[in-house]
Amino acid sequence: MNTPSVALPSHFQRSRSSLQAFFKSWPPLVLLSLGWLVAMLVIALLAQWLMPYGFSQIDLRARLQPPVFLGGTWDHLLGTDELGRDILSRVISAIRISLLIAFAATAISTMLGILLGMLAAHFRGWVENVVLVLIDFQASMPFMIIALAVLAFFGNSLPLFIGLMGFYGWERAARISRSLTIAANEQGYAAATHDLGASAWRVYGKHVLPNIASTIIVNVTVTFPGVVLLESGLSFLGLGVQPPMASLGNMVGYGREYLQSAPWILLCPSFIIVMTTFSMSLVGDWLRDQLDPSVS
Amino acid sequence: MTAPLLEVRSLARHYRVRSNDRLFSRALTLKAVSDVSFAIHPGRTLGLVGESGCGKSTTARLSLGLTPPTAGQIRFDGEPIPGRRNTRWRDLRRHMQMVYQDPLSVLDRRLPVLTQVVEPLDVFSVGSPAERRERARAVLGEVGLNQSLWDRYPHELSGGQRQRVVLARALILQPRLLVCDEPISALDVSIQAQVINLLQDLQQRHSLGMLFISHDLKVVRQICDEVAVMYLGRIVEQGTPQELFAAPAHPYTQALVSAIPSLARGKGHKRILLQGDPPNPIDIPRGCAFHPRCPQATASCRDHTPQLQTLETGRKVACLRLHPAA
Amino acid sequence: MLRYLSERLFRLLITLFLVLSFAFVILRMSGDPALIIMSPDAPPEAIEAFRQAWGLDAPLWQQYVGYFVNLFQGNFGASMKDGAPAMQVVLERIPATLAITIPALILQLLIGVPAGVYAALHHNSRIDRMLMGFSIAGHTCPSFVLALLLVMTFSVTLGWLPTGGYGTFQHALLPILTLALGGAAVLARFTRSAMIEVMGQPYIRTALAKGLSWRQVVFRHAFPNAAIPTVTLIGMMVGGLIAGAVIVESVFSWPGEGRLLVTAVSSRDLSVVQAILLVVAACMVIANLIVDALYVILDPRLRAGNRGAKS
């Protein structure tokens, strides 16, 4: 009979296994990603109080200073650009703008998609055909091209730009909500509830929508980074967010000239973009795995 | 005899369909139900049997007004049922409900079963929320669902338990007519017997009229007071189960009955095998719909469509052999 | 099979028609192009003359019909800046864009597909996780960031390749690489999940039980079946390449369609924008048709027509 080796005190063992269990259901990478996203959200909300300087505050005596970890001063943690503007403040302001656009556009796109998808599934017939043609149209052209055409013709004031971004990806949400609603309607709980006398509003609001919510949420985690990438791409080209407003994309655009002399001007916003889209995609993948096979 | 609860006359339901998915395809007519008439009385059960595609489920939906008929009349308590879902139609829901084949798909995965049984009362705003929950608990007790399961989700229950939930939800408004569309087909055989007993119990207690749809003749024999056999959208024979199964008159019924596995019959029993293609409601044969497969078909069966006529015994048959065309 | 394809063609033509109508609508909705192009203090007669020259004073439906008539006649208007025919300006740049997008497409397939297959075969191993990590990084990284990083590494630091411009193979290398990496990432993920799903099918187990080697199973059974859904991705990839070209050509000063579009948008050269829209729409239609044809060739269920597919 083997004598057990020195056993750890029971409470120590318990906490070790519960920590392991914790990390099994919340992988560390996912936690980090969630943390990053929360941090970005906080920065966006508290931007005004976090910025050490104004984002367009020019200080020509402090031009092109490197960040503190590359030999600069603590006055400007992330360095300054060619006009002496503090990069940190500009980044904070840019995060606010870019996140605002991304959230608003994702919300618009998702709601538009759900609405059209459900209308198509509910009415069938010509309504469905119209929606399907619209979905086809949206999916047939790369959205960047459509966006550029609209920007050419209409200009790019901020509300218009947000509205335009709101058309990104609605066809995915529409496809999802249409097929799930059709499935729910055909001999399913939706049909049964409707058959016992409930109104269509009740059926869709209380039954169908909560049931498709999880798939829609996963779709949101795909749309959001897409909007961020699209907006930053357009801003990079000078066609998106216009100066004096700073967006992550247009900061990279301005920093391009100083690629060799002051690379931090474009590296900081680039890093933020990459980390944000990466985190959202990772969380989205993890969410999709959690919800499939469907757990109520 | 008491006035019928539900009365349908010359009911028909036809669909326009395309022959395939292409852009320019022929428009065809799918005749799901043609010229169906029957009556259901309080406390009595009418069974509808037939193979897949014969129109049983469509008839069920037509009886409840869930699908508008292409032709014919449906009357509940003497009053016609509206074809559209207007206020009167909604009011009628309190008197007539449906029990479905697959309980899992007709229950919302996300809500506990008690909430779902309460829902009909929410829809019709009956009583206060507390009273509704009380009623729901009472009905769940009546269908025999254990109290510990009332707050569970549908996928946490067994098939038989789920079907009890569906029954409870159908009964909570105290309907007088219950339409059961293959309510036990998806259940294990041992559970089927329990649910059948429960249905009979409930029928007796509440004087429910029932339309019971099934493809399983043994169950129908047990629970129904009258049986109607459907083929390609028409009733071909109707009578009491004891008589119908003992001496089927229509060739189709004879084939169905001979196919029932039974220990009582000897090894020499020959099953009647039907020839020909399975029935297709888009392409219904001329004359008697059954004639291509009928072992007793004659030349006139191709030209004349038999009507459902009553024999002296009370049996109804639609067959030209027994009623040569007038 | 011909019926299927002609139907798809019909649907695509409808989409093309919608794109063109869309272009017309936004052109007319965006306000008076005359006021946009000419300065605000130009004399009213000059503005009116401009309007007449461009047919902007006719009723709307007439303009719509005239628009399509012009398109059919090959008249796409002229670049509002220098008067050169818009379509000519656009067509001139096509070879430059093709010079980077076609190699990028090939490179995407060469990198993405084997990576996806390999990851699927070593499902849940370290290599799989690493490859998928790279893949997520690849498709979440904006193309301009990737482009700038490549420039910083290969041009500035290492000095191997030029930072931009047109002419030699060295000039084309970085643009091609930037375009290819993003799409390869998406392709790898998709191929991986298609392969995993196929490998889980019973017929794969049967093939192995029959005695076929892994290599035979993968190449004869698994991969061809996984390729079918992957083919539909090619349509999306073409769209992604066109969108990517816009940014990549701008970063590398590569004189293709993308760069032309950006300059046309900045200067509000509406005819050129419209012409590019048309060309892109036509490209997408052709790409989708090729994908549909490939789909029919690869999937025997479609070759047999709808017989048996519908009950």
C-alpha cells in the first residue's frame, strides 16, 4: 500500500483546482481581449478627462519628440507629431471617435439587418423577394467601393459618414435573422404560439428575437471589427474622418510621411487598431464556440 | 344526439406550386384536401388515418382555422370559423386548441415550462399574474407532470414529459375541442400508452371533442369512437374502429389493416401489397385517386370519382364497387 | 447545367442593373454636380452652360433613360477635370491593377489552402493554434498597417525593396505580398473548418477502413469535397482584392484602378467614379459566374440538375 506523499493543505488544493477550472472556461487570451476592449471603452467614455493636452494643441517647440520609452520625456508619453501635438492625447481622442463610429454603425447595421430579415421571413412573397434582391446587391460589390462612390457624391460630414458605415454588413444580419425566423415559423414554437392566438408582435418580440439573439451577437463581433477596419482605411486615405478630428486611421495617414524619421506617429494608432480588432475577433470566436452546440 | 361541436362540409385546400425552383417553371396545383366532410361531437373522438401526404395534417389545420380553406365550410358550435386571423378568430382560440407531433420543436427552448403553460393566459389577459401561475400549476398537476419539473427547460425533460407540457398549454384555456396531430408518434412505445390514457382521462373529465390524427392504426383503434381513412386528400372510408378493422370495405383500408402486425393472425396470413407509385398530391390520378394501385380496380374506376356514401350498417365508403356511379 | 448557369447569369445581370441604377441615383441625389465642380462664384451663365453640356437640365426619368442609352453606346462621360473619356482613363489602369491582384490571388491560394488543410489535419495541436492565431492576426490587421509594416521592414530597415512606384518586379513585390496575406488568412480559416467538417464524415472513416492511406484519403476524398464550399469563397476573395487594391495602390503609389478611384473621389471626378463602379461591377459579375461554373463542375449533385434534389 503506497503511503501518499506529503499532501498539500486541503484549502490550497481546492483553490488550485478551481483556478484551473476557471481558466478552462475563461481562457486567458479571451480574458485579455475582454480586458482590452473594456479598457478601450473606458478610454472612449472618459476621453476628455484622460487627455493630458488638447488633441489639436500645437507646440512647435516640441516637434517630433519620441515616446518616453524611446528616449523622450515624460511630458509626452507617446511622443509628439510634426506640429508638436501630443500623440497620447490624439490617440485618446481618436479612440473615442473611432469607437463611436464603430458602435453606432454596428448598431445601425444590426438593427437594419434584423428588421429586414424578419420582415422578409414574416411576409414572404414579394417583400421577401425585394429584401433578397437588396441583400444580393449589397453582397455583390465590395463595400469599400460602394462607400467610396457615396463619399465621392455626397461628401463626408460625420453624420453622413456614420450613416454610410451603418450599411456595412447589414446583409449578414439580415440573412441570419431571415433564415432563423423562417425556421422558427415553420412548425416551430413561433408557429405554435401564433396558433394559440398570440399576436405577431408578441411572437417575434418574446420568442423569436431572444432565440436568435445569440447568433446575432456573434455576428456583431464580426461586424464591429469590420467597421473599424473600413473606417480606418477610409480615414487613412483622407476620405473618412476629416481634420481637425483625429481618428485612428487618419493619424496613420498623417504619420506616413514620417515613416522613417518618426515612426511612432503611425505605430501607436496602428497598434490600437490591430489590438482592438484582434480582441473583438477573438472574443467573437470564443462566443461562437460557447453558443455552439446551443446551450439555452 | 347533441349538436356537433365541429362540423366541416366539402372542405378543400389547394396550393399553387411551381414544378421546380427555376425562374420559368410550370404552375401546378397541389390538392392537399378535397371534399372532406365530418362532424365531431362533445366527448367523442374522431380519428383520421392515412399515410404521409394524404392530407391529415392539413385537415387538422383547416379544422382549427389555422389555414384558410380554398372551398367548403367549417362551423364551430354552428357558427362559421373566420378564414382570417381577426378578433373573432382569436376569441375562438379559447375553445379550440392543437396538440402537436414534436413537443420539443413547439416549445421555446429558452423559457421554463411553467412560463410557457402560463402564456395562453397572458395572451388573453385572464386574471392576475398570480392567478395565472396558480392555474398553470393546477393544469400541470392534472396532466401528471411532477412538480419538481415545473421550472425546468424543455430540453431537460423527456419526450413524454414534454408532451404533457404541450397538453397542459393546450388545456389551460379550457377549450372544448382538441385537435391532436400525431401526438404520440415521437414518443417511446411505453410512454405512448401513458399519454393515450391521459388523453382519454382528460376527455372524459372535460367532455372534450377530439380530432385525433395518426398513422398508427392500433392506437386509433384504442382511443377513437369513429375512424376516417384518408387517401390523397379524400375520405375513402369512415366507421367505428371495431367494425372498420374487423371488416374493412374499401380496398385501401383492407391493405392498411392487413399490414398491421398481429400475433393473433397465423403465419399463413397474406398481406395485401399495393403496387404502383406512392401517392403524389400534385399529380392525382383521374377518376378514383386510388385506382392505379387498387387490386380490385375496374375500367370505370378511371373515369368516375366515387363519392362518400353511407351503407346500411352506418359505414361510409367511397368505392365504385359498392356504389356504382349513378 | 446550362439552365442553372443561365439562371445565375440572369440574376447577376439584375444585380449589375441595380448597381448602375444605384450609381445614377446617388449621382443625381448628391446635389448639382455643376455647383460641385465649378467654383461657387462662377458666373451663372457658365454654370448653365456646364449643365447643358452634361445634360443635367432634362427631367429625371429622361436622364435615367439617357444614362442607360449612353452606357450601351459606350459613352461614359468624360473626366470632368481634363475632358479625357472617363472609360478610357479607367481602362488604361486595368493592367496595372491586374498585375498585382492576379499574382496576389494565386499567392493567397498557394498559402491559404495548404495552411488550412495542414491545420485541419493537425486539429487542436500547437501548430493548429499557431496557424489560427496568425490567421486571425492576418485578417484583423488593416491592409494599410500591414503595408506600412512591410515597407518599414523591407524598404527602410533592410533596404531590399523600394518603398513605392511602378516598373519592375521589385516594385510589385510588396503590394502583391500585402494583398495576398490578408486574404490567405481568411482562406486558411475557411479551408480548415471545411476540412474538419469533411474529415468527420462517415465516408472518410469508410475510406480509411477500406485500407486507403491517409494521403490518398486526403487527396482523393477529403480535399475535393472540402474544396466545394471553399470555391464560393473565391467570389468574396475577388471582392476583397479589389477593395484591398484601393489601399495598397495608394500606399505604394502603384498607378492602378484603386489609386485612380481615390484621386477621383477626392477631386469629385464623378464620371470616372461611375466608370470605375461599372468596371468593378462587371468584374464581380464575371468572377461570380466563374465561381458558379466551377461549382457546377465540382459538385456532381448540381451537374445532374434538380432531378432527385427535390422531393
